[in-house]
Amino acid sequence: MNFLIIESLQKFHHYYGDDFRIECPTGSGRFVSLNEAANELACRLTKIFLADENGTRPVYAHHTRMQSDPHFRDHVLF
């Protein structure tokens, strides 16, 4: 579902161009093009699964075995 939303935003950007701007995130007062909004969503989604500077993944916040066990920590169930 997330992929379809991001892809649709990119296609709408191709049609409307850089002049059409939306507030992203809502209530922030920051206006971006549809392509920039799509990129923002894609970055936020990937950060859920990528390891941070401590080597932990937010997707496994409540699963210590998936974070620390060398047999599991590099297996991303996506």
C-alpha cells in the first residue's frame, strides 16, 4: 500500500510539476512538491527497517533477540 501511495505521488508530480505544492508534514507550515513529499515518505519508511548508529532497527524495538542475536539481527522480515 505504501509503495502505491509513493508511486502515485511521483506520477502526480510528473503531471502537475514543481508548482503544485503541499504541506508536508501536515501542520508544519513547510510546503514541498509532490515528488519531495514522496521522497520524504520513502525515507521515513526505510528508516523503520534500517539499523541506526547503535545497530538497532526500530522495527524490532520490542524484540531483543532480533536486535542482539548474531543469527537474527541481520534478517529483516520485510
